[in-house]
Amino acid sequence: MMRIEQAIARAKEQGNKVLKKDIAARLWPDSTPVAQQVNFTRLCAGKTPRIYEEWVKIICEMTGCTADFLFGLSNE
């Protein structure tokens, strides 16, 4: 399971305001806001059947963390 919530909290600590809805909008631009919210909730809960490399890049870019941090391989 990805540590998205922690990445968002860490970004806020560093002064970057990152909203879940903004990340969801970037991950699923063609979906409705409600579908984006549902998809993001499932992603955070680890209930998404697959994770795409592009999603990881977007989340890392928006939160300022590394892929290693997202997947719990590092605390940096």
C-alpha cells in the first residue's frame, strides 16, 4: 500500500498545500469529480488492482516525495 496520506502530510509540513482532490484530478482527468474521489480513496486504502508508473510520478511530483518514500522503502 502506498503512503499517500503521509506524503501529503509531509508536503504540508514543508509549506506545500497539496489537496487530495487536486491529485485525483491529475490521476483521472477524464473522470467526474465523484469518480475521482472514489478512485483516490480506493488507491489510498490499497484496494486498487494495479498502480501505474505514471500515477507514482504524478504523486511524487505533487507531494515532493520519492517513490521509495511512497512505497515505504525510505523515510526520505
